[in-house]
Amino acid sequence: MPFDFSTRRSGVVLHITSLPGPHGLGDLGDEARRFVDWLAACGQSLWQVLPVNPIGPGHSPYQCPSAFAGSPWMLALAPLVRAGWLPAQALRDAPAFDPSRADYERAVPWRWALLQQAAAGFFAQATPGERARFEAWCTVASNWLDEWCLFAALKDAHGGQPWWAWGEPLARRDAASLRQARAAHADAMRVHAFVQWQFDEQLAALRDYAHSRGVFLMGDVPIFVAHDSADVWSRPDLYFMDERHELTVVAGVPPDGFGPDGQRWGNPLYRWDRMAAEGYAWWVARLKRSLAQADLVRIDHFRGFAGYWEVPASCPTAREGRWAPGPGPALFEAFRNALGDELPVVAEDLGTITPDVIALRDDFGLPGMRIVQEAFNGWGNGSAAANAQHPFLPHHHVPHALAYSSTHDSDTARGWWNNARPEVRAYAAEYLACNDAERVHWALIRATSQSVAKLALFPLQDVLGLDGAHRMNLPGTGAGNWCWRFEWPMLHADATTWLGRITRAAGRVG
């Protein structure tokens, strides 16, 4: 079911963990199918999720310890009961979790215990057919699975410590030490393999169900990985590190309107010359993996492929960084050679955008992003004529693009309106023909949907008209993010009716 960028569509941005459910955070189970049904009922044909990899510090899906593995915490438990590998009583004894927040602190250890129990059940009583399916999947996934399972098992055995604290023989990947580790942790590695197999099975089943309802899944690929990751541990030669396994330079973005110090993300930076010497094999494998899980993907921080902000690791802020050249067209030629000319990729072309970024995006026919909410935020800093030229205003959109009302990094539409400067609100009220805090989210969604951009997306918080207390992430902060969840009573009839009406009027119903 290839994705066609030429068809007008709209959809909703909602991470898997934000779904309702009784087990501490949203997952790939029945509630995800119910959400697909709701999308179809109001004419939506896109569901954009955030990265589905394991989470990193602060529960962030953008600090993933593996670019290939799936998050164990998104695995639904009920299907494991239905398969007979987990006793039903295990779910009846579930703790009472807060339904409004992803309760990682309590849910993760509880879920992991049940996943281990389910794995034991599978290996004890699986049918020959089930075992054959598992082994066949392990063979197909072996290019990333073995390293992930060993990394995860060793991390468990070392109490969650980062890989450079496991002792020098393992940190530097001494061959004899790795052989001993694989033998000592073989059972734990099998558990992790079982979990990854089930993750892939459940995500594939959800994607098939979405397709049956006319809904496409859109994934999200972070440009960087975490220092404490299977990717960096298994191929340290592809990253800027010293002999003590410490980073010499890290990723970030320069000072801008969002902060005088910029943002020091702290991720390792790629040695693009070494990746080029291997035909960008790691990145090609990563994109193939992502497109096996979704119909199209957004690549985060696309501008980093043209040029990236390199920050000395010793610097506490991103002020002292410099621009360094990215791989440019060579990487995307490698993608085309492996995946075909029409790449189902969206470029997150936000931030400091220079002509080389635009050329890279356009030369490979990749749609970029237009955030309508952001178009108003600079109002009052220049002349009226200059402000009206903001490229994110819908009258400046282009067809080959994604129009967003806001994003997971933005305040919600309602929160933005409540906190906007008076001159921003005055212009937005004129442009959107709305001066009502109770209805401004619909005005923003309508303007986004009426864009000529072929694709339009709205965070669920905007659809529900929720204030800033419900935002998903506040960039530059390390706590309290990535935990928002909705509950079904919040998805009231008004939301369903109005989203459907706006979608039909804008010609976005498939």
C-alpha cells in the first residue's frame, strides 16, 4: 500500500504512549485500534506517531538507546494473555495507574516483569509453528537484533549503568569478553529477542488494521542516537569519541529566538566520512527498518544533513558551537539506490534554514513542514508587510508540504492563544477570523486544513481544545515531558463532528 503524496489528506499527531489504557501508558493493543476507528470516523487518513524506539533519559523518544529496536513499554500485554503465554490473573492484579499520565516509574518495572513471564511461557509451551515464526523473524532481524539483545542484557546485568561503565574489556568490545557475555546472558538475550519479535508482530498487525480503515501510519526518525546506545557501543568508530569513550563534540542548535544559549542536546555526532566509506550502510539499514514499520516517515532535524551545529563536549551551552558539513546529497542518493526514486520521507525543515538545506530537500522531492501557529509568534517585531510574508502563513504554503496547526514541541493551540502577546493575538484574531479562546483551536485547525499543502496534521491536544498543561514537550527542559495521555471521555462528540466537517469542507476525506 504505497503512500501517495499527491492526494489531499489530513490526520492527527498522537504518540502511542498517549493512548488510554489500564497498564500505565498507551500501547499497541485494543485502544490503538479504537483510535484508528475514531480517525476513520472523522475522515482522517494519517496517524503520526513519535519515535517507537526504546526511550532514553527523561523518557524521551528522541534520546533512543537503539535506532532499530522497538520500545518494550509499547508492547500490549493482553495479546500475550490471549496467546496463552501470560496468565490472565497477571493483568487482573495490575496496580491502579494514573490514567492521565504515562507512569514510567511504576509501569516499566511492572511491565518488564510480565514480559519476562510471557517470554518464559512462550519458550515453555509455544507450538512448533510459533517457534518457527520466531526463529525466522530472528534471522531476518539479525543485522541489528543480536547487538541490541546483548546490549540490553548487559545493561540489565549492570544495573542500568552506561556501557562505558561495564569495565574496560566490555566497553572496548574485547572479543573474548563478548563471547563470555553472550554465553552468560544467553537466556536474557532470548527474552529481549522475544519482546522485539512481539513488538514487530503487534505493530504490523496495527498497521494492517489501520490500512483496512483507510489510515496510513507516519513514523518519526530522530537524526541522532544516544551516547548510551547499542549503536554507539557496537560501532564506536562511526562517532566522535576519544580513547576513554567520552564524546569530544556533541549535537545541538545555535542560539536563536527560542534561547540565547541555543540547545545543547548532547548526542554523539557522526563521522560522516567513515559512513560514506561504507556507502552509508548504517543509515540505509535504519531507514529501511523505519519504513518497514510505517508508510512514511518524518526525519527529525533534516537540516543536519546539510550542515549541523557541532558543540565542544566541554562546553555547558551551545553558544560555542560551529557549523560543520553534513553528508548532503550523497546520503540521499544512497537512500534512492536502496529504496527507489520516490522516497516516502518528510523533511523536518525547521530551525536555521539555509539555501543548502532547501536545495537538499527540493532536489530529492521531499515535502517540508509549515507550522501555522509559529507564523504568528514573531508578529509585532517588524512591519505589517514583513510579518505577513511569513512562509508558515497558509497563503504562502505550497502543495508539496505538510501543514501543521502545531507540533509536539509547541504549546497547544489553546495554550499558545492564552499566553500570546496582545499584538500576536490581535493579528491572529484577524487572520483566523476568531477572537474566542474557546474556539481558537478550531480556527487554527481550519486554516491549516484549508492550506494548499497536500497533507495537514493536528496534534490531538489541538483537536480537543486543551490548554498548555497538556502539551507533550517543552524543549530545553528535562523533566515532566513525554507523559501526556488522553482519556476517552475527553474525545467528545464536538471534537469528532467538527474535525469531520472541516476535513470534508477542505476536500481532505479520502
